[in-house]
Amino acid sequence: MKFMFASDLHGSLFFCKKLIESYENENPQKLILLGDLLYHGPRNDLSKDYNTKEVAKLLNSIKNNILCVKGNCDAQVDQMVLDFPIMSDYSIMYLKNRMIFLTHGHIYNKYNLPYLSKNDIIIHGHTHIQTVEDLNGIIYINPGSVSLPKQNNPNTYMIYDDGLFEIKDFNQNIVNQYKML
């Protein structure tokens, strides 16, 4: 199966449109959102073309293809305008017999790992910095931020297909990758 991962949209209509366009071009089975969908939070500037109502409408238009976990900027009021569940702190999936722990990163992260075994993978956003890192046999992947990247990173999302995770910018350039063995 092919999956698309994205995090930290923060209400940007401009980048939500780019994300949906990339989603349609990439044609994955599911779009996995790692939180911080609508609100920008008190520590972030407003994202480009900040328009939470229109972002909610766009995301709701593909609601049957979305799996989402809650970010630190997501709240019950956001759930009231979104037609897909967003309030879970984490989700678990299995790919090629490996457990994938999906979360936003404000609770569980590379510094506060959940109980994982060697070869498991944790994927989270929150830091707005894309990365792939081996943490003593546990693989940590952050797809970066769709709308507000930090540390001179480009705006990114990630595609998983047949054991390969590819972090891409919106020109489809591969920024980072990890191949499951």
C-alpha cells in the first residue's frame, strides 16, 4: 500500500491546496495527518493564506481517505468542524511486519519514546524539521512541516511505498529517505 504523511498545516489554505494537489498526483490509499491542522498556535506566525474554514472544507472533501492524530494546537472545537476523527494522541499501523507508531510529537518523541522494540518506527511532526534518524535500532522519522518549516527546511510531506519512505518538497524533489530492510 501507498501512504502519504503530512504534519503541521496550521490553517494554511495555500499549502493545504498544495497538499491536496500532491495527494491527487501521488495517489496514495490514505493521507495520514500528524496533527496541528487548523490553528497556528501562540508560538507560530500566521501561515501563508491562513484560512481555517476553507482548510476544514478541503480536508473534509477527502475525509474518507484521512487518518489523523491530535497535535498540540488541535482542540475539541477543531473536531467540531472536521468530519474525520482528530482527537487521538497516537495511532499504530503495521507495514512489512514492523510496528509504526504515529503521533504528533508533543507527548511522544525521540526524547520521550513510547514502549517500542528494535526495528519499530516512530513517525511524528511537531518540530517542523524533517529528519530520518536511527535511535539505537528504533527508526525516527519526521516528515517536516507542510506550512511552517524551521531551520531552513523546505515545506515537505512524506510518501511511503513498498518499504521506502521519501520526504519530498512540493516540487517532488526527494529531501530525505529511509528504506525498510
